[in-house]
Amino acid sequence: MANSKELSTRRKMRTRSHIRKRAGGKPRLSVYRSGKHIYAQVINDLQGKTLVAASTLEKDIRKKLKTGADVAAADEVGKLVAERALAEGVKEVVFDRGGYKYHGRVKALADAARKAGLSF
């Protein structure tokens, strides 16, 4: 029987492979959430480069928030990553939830990115 880390890795890779097949050359908005923080980055898989990134570890976001592990923090990171992506000329992305359920912090980040101008 596989342990939880192996199962998590399988889930992430399964999700990522489906996303890459359907992306059609669009960059990928990838989300990682830990117990204390949330991270988002826009990745160009064709070149293998990160175009923009944002997280709750950044000083300007940390000043605004009480903690980096709640829905408000995810909302701020979603807005920031969308603003940075639009500044780089990226308007359309595919959303990579990274094996997490589309719920709570992951959903808040996605909704904030959409409101800020990214389309996916």
C-alpha cells in the first residue's frame, strides 16, 4: 500500500498531466498551500520558466495580514499574482490546483485572480 506522500504525488501528477494536455500553449497558474502560507506562480511549461510568482511570504502582503494561512491571505495573493501576470502580458492561463480540492483557500485565490483580470 502506498503512503500518503506517494498518493499526493500521484494526484498532483495526474492533475498536471490533464492540464498540460488541455492547455494549448497557455501558461499554468500553479497553487501550493502549506499550513502557514500560500504560494502561486504562473509557469510557461513550453519554456520551463516561471513568469511571475506571489506568496504570503512577501513583506507588503505580510504587513496587511494577520496570518498567511487563511482565505483573506489567499485573496491577496490571487490579486497580486494576477496584477503581475497582466503586467507581463499574460491574460489567459490554465488553473493548476495542485491536487488540492477546489475549496477554501484555493478557491479564494482563483476567484481573486479572476476578479483582477486573469481569465481561466
